[in-house]
Amino acid sequence: MDILNKPLVILSLIVLAGAVAVFVVVDEMPQEPSSVGSPTETVNGDPTVRNDGDDFEGLAVFPTWSALEPATFPVSIEGEARGMWYFEASFPIKIVLPNGVVLGKGYAQAQEDWMTEEVVPFSAEVALAEGAPEYVGTAALVLEKANPSGLPENAAQFTTTITVDTTQ
């Protein structure tokens, strides 16, 4: 072996060993769990809270209407969600009939600094969609985690059952 090639071989082996070490360390790092789902709870006048993994920890909906009466439109909603649910201080909300018809859509707006992993209070108002049918009964209140990337692994939604009245 030529004396000039020996340092080059040693340097190549050191670089190769470093690359293997980096690969092993990165490969063994814990991966973030991803929770995607639709946990369902019933609003009964008390806060509805779910703690199904990181996506739903601290998520709560506080009805602003009487639990004894159906919600009328526009439906006002207050609650709390972790900062990761927001994008540009909001996330989508909709009210959907059991047959899939969307009665209305709106956006939850953060009431405090949303750029945190902590719980952030929100308020929202869902207006009745144009052409929505007259209906009195149960519907799904769906809170959707803001997902500007559109990637399925970043999607999550929280669904709770409410009673609505579109005739008033």
C-alpha cells in the first residue's frame, strides 16, 4: 500500500463509521405517536372531555345553551383545545345530521396565544347553512384539527352529539 493512500483509507473508514453511528442513533429515536380518530361523547350540560392520546388531551366543549333545550342557530360554542389543534389561531367546526347533511360550518377562534402545546380556550359560532332543512333532533358537532398540509397523518377530529333545532 502506498504511503499516500494509507491516510485516505483511514479517513474513509472514519467517515463511514460516523455515518453508521448517526444512522443507528436516528433510527433508535422514539417516534411521535399519531392519534387519528373520532371519539364520541354526549353533551349533557357538563364539559365533554376526551383524553385519547396527545391529539385529544385537554380537548373540551362547553355548551353555551341549556342542556334541557336544543341548540338554535347560530350555535355558539366555547371550549378548550391544545395549541396543536389551531392553525393561524383557528380550526374548523361543523354540525352534521345523521344522514350526512351539513347544517352549518364555522371556525373556532383562539381566545389566547395559540402558539403553545398547552390548552387554549376558543369560541365559535356556527351559522345555519343556506338551504339547510328544517330539523329538530340529534346532530354531530365535529371539531376538526387544523391541517393545512392536508396529510392524513396530521388529521384528527372530535365528534360529540348535540340536539339542534333549525325551525326557530
